[in-house]
Amino acid sequence: MNNLSFPYPTWYLLLCLLLGLVFAFVLYFKNKSFPERTSTLSWVLGLIRFLCIGAIAVLLLSPLLKSTLTETKKPVVVLAQDVSESILAEMSPEEKTKYQQDFANLGTALKADYDVKEYAFGSEVREGIDFEFKDKSSNMSDLLGNVYDLYSNQNLGAVIMATDGIYNEGSNPIYAGTKLAAPIYTIALGDTIAKKDLIIKRIFNNRIAYLGDKFTIQVDVSAINSVGENTSLSISSVDGGKNNVLQRFPISINKNNFFTTKEITLDANRAGVQRYQITVNKVNGEVTTANNTREIFIDVLDARQKILLLANTPHPDLSAIKQSISKNKNYEVTTALITDPTLNITAYDFVVLHQLPSKTKDATSVLSSLRNKKIPHLFVVGMQSSLPKLNTAQSILTVKGNTQQTNSVQPIVATNFNSYNIDNQLVEKLPNFAPLTAPFGEFTDNANSEVLLYQRIGKVDTKYPLLLYGEDNGIKIGVLAAEGIWKWKLFDYLQHENHDIFDELLGKAFQFLSVKEDKRKFRVDVSKNIFNENEAVFFDAELYNNNYERINDPDATIVITDSEGKNFNFTFSKTGLTYTLNAGFLPVGNYSYRAAVMSNGVELDHKGQFSIRPVQLEVYETTADHGLLRLLSARYGGELIYADQLNALPNQIKEKGTIKPIIYETSKTRSIINIRWLCFILLGLLTLEWFLRRYFGTY
């Protein structure tokens, strides 16, 4: 729609026409320079001149042309289909085909009046519907949240959701907090009649256990319409496809809506990811046995470090240290004498050398093994120690003195210690503990050391180190420059009726010294040890040169092997200075892997393991919940319909009259003088006038 307006009074148009008329009259009727022209030609030329001059005069008045554009936008209708496994469980192939055709006809009918957006939802929300029904879970609240995010600021007319009302991820869709300003129509699928069924409802267990510990698994079992039946619950370990039954519990079902909880205690007697299968035996007439079995994966960690307390002779310090450190289940503590002929020092992760090297035992072979294998260690100095040999065995403390003479020393906590945090209670109370026995002499800490405790001799605070740490050729070492630490354990209990301060002092010291730094030049990290079957497996890898600078020039490969020995070969992608790999989705089971790379002619490798566990959420709820759908539709002003009513839904929505199109009106104003085709018309008329005048001899 176009409207013409003038910024000047309308009667100015008469002046423009009059101006054109005057020009035409003077030029073609008053002027006698063209006597041979016919009257018809004069009128034609005069009309052309009249139109051109009048039009130019009008254009100089800058008339405005206002255009109005009207656009009608259809309302948006979201058509969503639940594609989780539970939908297909209640459909025969024939019913699926008919439903798919009816659903397609529904979409076609709606597209005549609405802008239809189709989505599938289950484990995730995605555009388009494939009717495969393979999703391992159903999340209705996620769908409503996505619809709100995408269409809350548009003309959303309605949401049509086809589902059985079973959700096993996300929150209850009724209380999801999504404030859709559109009705929700639910298409009820599935069967609401409860059938005879035994179900393992839930399993509660820790994902991690420690080797040698016991762990508990809680299993919830329910039975529907199975009163009077007897069954049993069993748990088996799965290894290489073989099931080994570990425990079995009888269950007697005494009512139709039966529920019981069983607690199972198992031993973590093997390191690695362990796969367990929990099964409730089927009963006659059971609708499905898919929900009678569940599998869990528990990562049993062998995080224990082997600690050796190696002494020159028996001493009460050894018992005090062992009792304190053994409280940490990650430590396996062994006590031995230097004279033990079966001693294998390389079998340990951390060694305490109590009064070694001594005056009678230089422990040369032990110290050599510790240096060669880079095993961290702690020296405890006593009256049996050889101070010259001690000074040679380590480089963080020099003692010039005599073990024949001693000092009674108490600890003072260094104020500038930064290697780890010290509890305030330890700082305040440790200086009052019973004194230890230290050699008489001068104690000097070297530049590569850090002192935790200094010596207080009598009432004099000295700068003689009592407990200090450092590194020697890349090996963490510590020195406790006195014996009699057993007195601190007894004093702690006497004063506080516990060993908390003593345990913390020793625990943090051992943790700091025994922690291992990863010095491998090729390292591979899997994003986690246990994946769901619908999760992709990701790996990251790093390669370091001799200067421990990250590089990724050579290609890195990985071979993933399942429990049956089948190999999956991959090559890492290079990203920046690192490697990455998306191995995709793998079948359920236990896997090991070996990654390898050639660096400077040497093959470096990294080995590990992980497991894929099944996602079985959809088989543990077999009864459709149409009541939930009815409440959801009622809350949002929609209605619940059934699959055989799909053809009537478009008319039902239209009759309700709540969905209206939006009409957009756009106005555009521009000056007529800017319209190019008018210029070309005027130019054409003037050209025609010039041609006629030339042709008939006026010029």
C-alpha cells in the first residue's frame, strides 16, 4: 500500500501545472518559428513539454511516497518425539510402522497453518526425528528447557510431545521451572497396566575402592504382581566373559508391590577396574528379564606405597613410626634390620634409615641402590650413627660432632617453611614435647635444603636443624637429626589422649618425601576410568624431549584391546604441542591400551586400562506414566491424547483458538525525486520531443 504526501500545500500542484502549460503555450502556440508544423504535431509537442515541465516542477517540491508492507508470520509449533528404548518396547513392528505414518501425517497437516519444528529427545535433544528409539535414557525437562531457550521470544503456539511419561534423567517436567507461555499437548504412548515383573531398581556403590579393603553394595529390588513367588539375588564377578558367583541371597515375595534392600559386602582383592554382575532370578510369567540384571564397575586402586623401616639395631622409634604410618591405608610398612640377608631394597617406594650408616655398618650397597633406583629416603640420626659416613651419604646436612656426647633438644617450627601447610596446633604445642637425643656438635644445613624443625637446647633457640628436607641428584631425602621420637608419641597421648599431633607430623613428612614425580617423557591420560556405553572415549597425550619441553613432531599411536583380545588401532591427532584422540563409542566391557611413540630412535610407551559399562535406565521402568502427562498438559493449558487420535489433533488445536498468527507491518518513506525510473521517463519524453523537432525541421 502506497500513499503520496507533500511537504507544501496541495494547491502548489496547480502552479506546477500552470508552469508547464505556460512553457508549452509559449513554445508551440505563440512562437511562429515553425510555420509548417501541423496542429496535431503542435499539440503532441506541447503535451510533451507540458508533462516534462510540470513533472519537474512537482519533483522540485520534494513529494514523499510512503509504502506500507504487511507480513503474516505463522505461529511456531514444536513437534517432539521421545526416541528412548522404552517407547519401542511396547510396539510391534506393525504398530511402529502405522504410528510413524500417522505422526508424519500429523506434521504435514500442521505445516499448512503453522511453522512446525521437529525434535527428537531422549539422552539429548536434537533436530529431526529418526524413529530409531535407541536412546538409553529419557530427559523430558531437558526438552522443555531447550524449547524455552529457543522459542520463548517467538510466537510459540504449542508444544506437542509424544512420550510414555517415563523419565529417568533430569528433573520432574512438571516442576522443571520452565515457564512456557504455550499449551503442551501430550501424545500418550506405552501401556499403563502393571505386568508381572522383577526389577533391580537401584544400586548404590562407591566407584573407587582400595586394594585390601572391604566395600559395600546396596541393591534395591522390587517385584510387581508377583506375590507368592520365590527368587534369589546373586552377585558375580565378570572376568574375560566368565561369571564367578560370589554371594547369593534368597528372596520371598509376600505382596504385589514388593520392595526390599540387600547389602552386599565384598573384598577388594584385585587391583584394576572390576566388573560385577547383579542378577535376580526370573519367575514364571515375567513380562521381561532385561531388568533382572545390572552391572557395576568399581575401580580398585593399588595406591599403597611400600615403606621400609631399616635399622641398625632394634629401637622403640621403629614401633612408634610404624604404628603411626600404618594408619594410612595407602602405606604398607615393613620393618627390617640391615643384617637381613633377604633384604631387597628396590622393592620399596620409600626407606627410613634409622641410625644408618652406623659405626659398624656403612650400608654402602643399600645407599647405592637407593641412588641408582632414585628411591626417596629419610635418615634418622642417633648414637649409633657414623657422622662422617652420614655427611658423605647425603648433601643437605653437615654434622661436625661426636655421638659419644649428646644434647637433649626440643623442636621449634621454622616460620619460613613453605613446602606444605603446618597445622597451627602443631606449631603451638610441638615445642613443649619431650626432648629428643641429638649428637653434640655443629649442624649446618646446605643451600639445597629446607628446614622444618630447629633445635632448642635447654632454653636456647638455635639455628641447628632438627628435621629438614632436600634433593640430592633428583632424589627427595630428609634428615631427622635426633633419636627418641617414640617419646613424642607417648607425650602426645599423655597430654591430649590421642596421637593427632604426632601422626600429622610424621604423616605429612612421609607424604612429602614419598610422593612420586612423573618423570616419564611420554604420558597418556584417559579422561576417566569408567565410561558409560553412550559416552565417547577420549585420550590426551604429551611427549617431552630431553630438556622436558613438550613436542609432538613424531606420530603417536595407540592400541586398545578388549577382554577377548580384539585390537582397535588408532593414531593420535596433533593439537598445539600435545596429542588428542577421540576413540568414539566402544562396546561394554574391560579394555587395556598401549600407546607408543618413537622419539630420538627410542620407542616410548604408556599402558593403562579402562572399562565401558552399560546404560540400562530404560529397562527398569516398564509401566507408562500417563498421569504425569495429563498433569503436564493441564498445567500448561493443553490436552492429553492417544496415538490413535493423531489425525484429530490439528482440528482440536484450531478449535481451541489460542494460536494466532502475528501480522508485521513495516512503513517506508522516501522522496519521489530519488526514484530512478521517473528520471528515465522524463529523459525519454525530452528525447522524444528533441527527435520530433529535429525531424520536422524546428532546429
